[in-house]
Amino acid sequence: MTNNYNIYYDPEKFELTIFGHLSESLSYEFNYFVIFKHTDGRLFYAHDSGCSCPAPFEDFKGISELTPITLDTFDRFETELRNWRPVNMPVNEVIGMISKVNLFLRTGVRK
């Protein structure tokens, strides 16, 4: 898909919705970890950070640049999210997101 859409601001153009989003509170900077859900039910994640000059995820041109989350790759997702967690973010926010993704993968239910 060649276009000027942004996978974060225009996820529907990629047949995605934002399933979950964690971010660090920063001045003039961003640090995001986002879980996307495809219209077919697959989950993907990506993280991006930078100053306020570029837009978040502006270098992501399509779904192929996102990392899939499946039962087989769940451990990798969990490790990356825990390693990404900023020191000022309560650990329960990360655990909550991990639980939400795990529940969806196992049951298809989103809470």
C-alpha cells in the first residue's frame, strides 16, 4: 500500500484498529507502544519514540512492518513490552495490557 496515511493516526486505512496503547508522558517527545487489531482478528504490535518533529509511526508504511502477536509469539511480545516500560510507568499498566492481549488470544474476548 503506497500512500501518505499514517498507521497510527489512520489505522482504518490499513484495516486496523488500535487495540491497546501505552505511552510515556514527555514534553515535546513521544514514546508509544501500540497493539493493533486487524479486521480479521489478528493482533500486531509496534513501538516508536522520538521528538515532536516527526509524527509517531511515520516510518511505518504498512502492516508488514508490525510484529504479529500469536500464542506462539506471546512470550516475545510480553518481554518486549516489559523491556519497553518507562521507569515512571506503573507496572500494573503493563501487566494490564499483557493480560488483555493474553485473554483476547485465548478467547477472542476483549475487556
